Amino acid sequence: MARVRFRGVRGDLLGSPGGVPMPGPLITMLVAFALLAAAALVLMRVSRVDAVRGIGHLGTLGIGIALALRAAVGFIVSGLLPRLVVEPYRTLDLWVYSPLCLALAVAVFVVRRKSQTEQVQVGVS
């Protein structure tokens, strides 16, 4: 693995010269709001109100699939096609962003599965 050299905050935020820069503040904020909305949908899945739970049910499926796809694409592009991605984003994608997306996808599917199981048990009693 190539050794990564970070050239201060400027290098971290702007990427390396001649490459595609790291995402800017606007894109970063959009991702943060998307993650916040995803968390709200996951919380809706465990609601006691049927309509809210139904929205959460569909939302968690979409969120889980999107996060799993993001993880897979991140591992493939940054791991197998290193010329397409510049440092330091490539290293961060391999060691932080893609594993985090995979962990979040697993967590979303666990919540989805657990809430389905609990709903069936409540309906039986």
C-alpha cells in the first residue's frame, strides 16, 4: 500500500493537485442532512403508529440498499481502480467511508428485521 502524505488541512480538504478535489462544504452538508433523514426513517420503523411504521418500513429498505451499494462501489472504485480516485480521498474511502456505509447498512437491516419480528410477536399475543 502506498504511503499517504497529508499536506495539512488544505491538502486534506482540496485533494491532491491535478486530481478531483474533495467534496466541498455544500455537498458535505447535503450528505449530513441525508444521513439525518435516514436516521429519522429508521426511527419511524419502530413507531407504534401504523402509518408512520409503514413509511419507515419502505424507507429502511431503501436506505439499507443505498448504503450497501455505496459501500460496494467505494470498495470497488477505490480498491480496484485507484487511478480514478485521488489521495487522500482514496485512502479515507477504503478505511473509513466504505466500511462505515457497510456498518450502517448492516445496522439498518438489523433494525428492520428486529422490528418485523417484534411486530409479529405483538400481533400473536
